[in-house]
Amino acid sequence: MTTEDILKRLADGNARFVADKLSRSLQNRSRRELLIDNQKPFAVVLSCVDSRVVPELAFDTGLGELVVVRVGGNVANKSSVASIEFAVKYLGTKVVVVLAHENCKAVAAACDGGKHSNNIDYLLTYIAPAIKIAPAGAMHNDVAKINARLTVADLTGKSVIIKHAVENEDVKIFPAYYNLVSGKVDFY
Ligand SMILES: [Zn+2]
């Protein structure tokens, strides 16, 4: 599959999800048997952990099609970067989508400040750069979009493997934004 094929596959799957017409294909025993010794997922989705955002549903994908990496605020920390490296280096995945979403609680918490716990506060530090460059009066959803764009840059900035893959045009990375009610994913 070319990058264009993959983006079309994601867009078509999302259109089915938006229309409440999921195909639910490639989710059966024969697919499980086919995948027992290998997998060739065509895309990685770096998503927030939010329960309302489910990449496999949003793109109407089946088993073995997506590598989904989930971390609050869809940030590029060591573990999420390493997980993406794994897909790029060993599974040959050609597209990475950094999926921000509407009404992200992690982004809201980072914007609003205050103390939560050492671990949560540490996670939220990854969202701080987006808040810093957001224009005055930016809404949380705007910060979420900026955060995804910065995360795209972070993936090459923090990983030699991903950087080389992008330079060699083996991988392309896209920011995207999930709308909670429509289910539509906007690439931007
Ligand atoms: Zn979120």
C-alpha cells in the first residue's frame, strides 16, 4: 500500500464510522489464523487514552491493521516513541497518525494548571509546550491541535529511527483531530 492508499483506507473507514455503517471486517477466526505468525499493520495511531476515542472503530479497521499507541494527551514520551519505533522498524508501518481529540481532559488539565499527582503532573508537562505557543485566547481544543502538531515534530526530534524513516520517505506522520459527536477525523 502506498501512503495515498493508506490515507484513503483510513478516510473510507472513518466515513463508514461517521455514517454508522461499520464493516466490522477482518475481525473473525480466519483473520486471527492468518495473523498467527505475522502482521503487517499499515498505520500507527498515537491516541489519547480517552474512552470516547477508539481508533480501531473510528477508522473501521480489523485485526492486524493498526498499531494503536495510547497515552494521555497523545504525547511523545519515551515509551510511546519506542512503541512507534517498533512498528516502523520491525513491522514496516508507513503512516503514523497523531490523533488529538475534542474535549481532551489531559489538555484541559494542563491548561488549567494545579496539582494532581506526581505522575499526572509529569505527563502534563508534555503538553506545556503547546500551551506556551498557543495564541492568546486559544481554546482547549485549539491547544489539543497544536499539541498534536508538536508531537509530530517530537517523534522525529526524539527518535533517530523515525527521523531516518521520514527522511527516506519510508514513513509519513500526520496530525489529526477527532470530533466527539460526529466521529469524524480531520487531518490538518
Ligand atoms: Zn484526551
